[in-house]
Amino acid sequence: MDKIKIDFKTLILIISTACVVAGFYYTTKARLDDAEREITFLWSSVGELQKDSKRLNRQIRNLKKEQPK
């Protein structure tokens, strides 16, 4: 069998490239996970605000009905 000959500089380049790619992958994954958590939080906040808005609109309508014209 033939042995694969790789000089030291090529090996360092391959390892360095692999480390950069792995770091980029994990950093991107962490950022996407953070963004997903933030979006989930914001959607729940929007839902709560919509409920509050409906409640306040009902109260305003009731106040308008109670006021004499």
C-alpha cells in the first residue's frame, strides 16, 4: 500500500480550516438558537398585548355606552 504523504504545513492548514469551520458552525448555531428564543418570547408578548388590547377596547366601548349623549 502506498502511504499518503502530507507535509507539516498542509496538515496545519487542514486542521486550522477544520477548526475555523467548526467554530463558525457552532457560533452560528448558538446565534440562531438565541434568535429563535427571542422570537418565541416576542410572539408570546404580542399575544398578551392583543388580549390586553381587546380587553381595553371592550372597556372603552362600555364607558362610551354609559355616558349620556
